[in-house]
Amino acid sequence: MNLFEKIKAGDICSIARLISKVERRDPEVIKAIKEIYPHCGNAHLIGITGPPGVGKSCLVSELAGKFREKNRTVGILAVDPSSPFSGGALLGDRARMIELAGDKDVFIRSLASRGASGGLSAAVSDAADILDMSGKDLVLIETVGVGQGEVDIARLAHTVLLVLMPGYGDALQAMKAGIMEIADILIVNKADLSGADEAVAELSTVQGFQGMREGQDKWVAPIIKSSTLDGEGIEDIAGAVLKHFEYVKEQGFLRKKNRDRRTNQFLDIFTQQIRDEFMRLVKVDAGIQRWVDKIGDLELDPYSASEQVIELLRNAREQERDSRKRTRK
Amino acid sequence: MRDENIRILVAKIGLDGHDRGGLIIAQALKNAGMEVIYTGLKNTSENVVEMAIQEDVDIIGISILSGAHLVLMPILMDELKKNNADDIPVIVGGVIPPGDIPKLKAMNVREVFPAGSQVVEAVAFIRRLVQERRKSTRAS
């Protein structure tokens, strides 16, 4: 069996090693992703986000258990922050997921953010594709503990859960414009603590201020109280997650979500590769080196320099179109 | 080439309620630039091996303060072998009497850091071991 077949068959070791290769941007991995890509698109990607300490990891564990009861296979990607100083990370999410241990239909992987600032890590999209291809029905993606601006998960996941807890009242006001908008399901976790009903009321008020969602999306995020101590609300959340996916499919949003995600992914890869290729060229091509130095010596401004390159691309495209026309004649 | 992040599983196995040591070493390894996957307390050997494989770690660090190391470590080493994962090196730290260190090493535990060990020594040892292993596995 080659790597591709092993992953397709759900071989845990191969999945784990390929994710590591994605993380260290091993050139070999690009070949593997090219092979995998046409076989993706079957998994429901679910994002779980919220401030630090609201109980995201425990909730992910409980939800995964609930989906297993419903005979769905589950992949979990848990992102924790890397230290900006040492580059190291303490990845403690799976310490809260011990109940899932020993289940061959659950694959858990901890990822360090490695400098990414949007609440995820650079490898998470490819890692989700790998789990998708390995046959996981659901992929739960837990972000780092977020504040107001880390909304990358909305570009990746089909369904986004925003997890809060009692006592977040004032914080909610500040969240109105930011992270609140990306939530498809709102959760007040730790509902065993006092103040849960007040938190639900506040959320409902904030939701009222927000008005309708952009475009044709008429989904109103349900607000659900949960507690991982006694399992309150877990069944409701699992139900809401599946219901939201049905809604997204029925309304024809799934295709748009997937296309938006892939367009963003392409743009990220494209800009990175252009950068890499340009930096390589600068090193080996004295002409380009001199041209870049002009920018540094204030003889050429960076905007005009960029326009010159785009002009080159445009001309190349027109030439190609002309030559194609000529061959057709 | 950029120095790649070392991934290490810091695990507690068996009935052992003391995790101060494991947490201190986890923080120290993080500060040394490593990615530390911490398992929490009271894991079985089966769980630890499953985690090590899923997380594709470079090395496993077991913290034991219960005195049951001569009972628990053979189980863990067997479990690694059963899962074709005995290429992942294992080190042990904790309350280990000097006389037991050769016994653990005979089970293929690569190094033992008993009470009183210096964190910097452990960091240096892990770095050296992982670099050697990467050279041999990635070249093949």
C-alpha cells in the first residue's frame, strides 16, 4: 500500500506522520496533498471557538462522545498557542479528552499555532483535509482561546460554535461586532455555575442588536446552555450542529462556503509561492537584484514596482490568448 | 534550515496523583522551544501509546512518583512494541531509587532523571537524542 491508500484505509500512523509533514512544510507533502485533494469534501468541518477557560476542550470531548453514539466517526484538531519567545508550546487539550481514548474511530491531534495569529495554525486546513480523506464524518476543530478578532475558523468550518460561560456579560458587549458574527451556535457552558440564565438573556439581547445576517442566510444561532459535569445540553448542541449542516446544504450555501474556503486557501498558497519564488530569483538573477535595489535606493517606489510585475503577468496572459486564437484559426 | 520543533509527550501512568514534577518539566521543555503534549494524570499504557502515535511525537517522557515504575514501565514498553512504535525513544523522570536505574535501562528506557536532576541536562539529552533519531529515520 502506498501512503495515499494507507490514509484512505484510516491507518493511524500514516495519518499522524502526514500531518507532521504538513506542519514542517515538507516538500513531499505537496505531492501527497495533490493526490488527496480530489477525494476530500465529505467531512462536516465544525469549529469550536471562544475565550480561554470557558471549557472548549471538555465540550469537544463530550460532543465527540455524543457523535460516536450516533455512529459518526470523528477527527479532532486542537490548536494551542506557541510561545512567541521560545517557539515552544504546552498542548494540554487532550488531557481533557481521556474519555475518548481507545476508540479507533476517533483521531485526536494537537497542533501548536506556530506564529499564526488568527486562532488556528497554518497546517490546520491541510490536516482537516487529511482527516476528511481518511473517512472521518466529522472534524472538530478547536481554536486557541480567542478574544475578538481571531475569526479564521469562519473561513474554514461549515459550522462554528462560539462557547462562552456565565460572567461574560460585559465582554459580550465588546464582542458584538467581532466574533459574535461568525457563530452559528451560541453556547453558555459551565451552566452549573450561577448566572447562566442571565448570560443567555444577554446573548439574546446582543443577538437582537445584530439584526439579520449578510445575504440570504436566515439562520438564527440557537443559544444553548451546557455543562460537561452532568452532560446538560450536549445532546441539544449535537442536534443543532447536524441541523445547521442540513440547513447549509438545503439552502445551497455548502458550495459557496467550500468555494470561499478554497479560494482563500489558493490565495494563501499563491502569495506564499510567489514570495518564495521571487526570493529565490533575487538570489540567482543579478538583473532582478539590481531592480530590487532601486526600490531600496528610492529610485523606484514599491507600488510602481508591484504594478510593473502585474503588467508583465497581464501581457503574458494576453499573448497566450492571442496565440491560442491563432492556432484555432 | 530552521530548527524544527521537537514534539514530546509528557505522560503520567498508573495511580499517581502527583503532577507537579511533570508540569514543571513540561514548562521547562516549552521554554526550551519544544512542543509538549501533556496527558494529565492516571493514564493507562495503552492510552499513552495511542497518544504518542496520533501526535507523532519524537520522544516520550514518563513521570512516575508512585514507586510502581518497575511494574508499569515493562507494560508500556511492551505496548509500544505491540503497536510497532518501539522506535519512539522513552525517558523516565521522578522518584526512582538509584538501584532501579539499570533495571529500567535494561528495558530500553534511554535515560532516567531521578529526583534532584537538572532540567538543563534533560533538555540537552532530549535535543541530542531527537536529532540523532531524525537523522537516521528521515535519511532512510
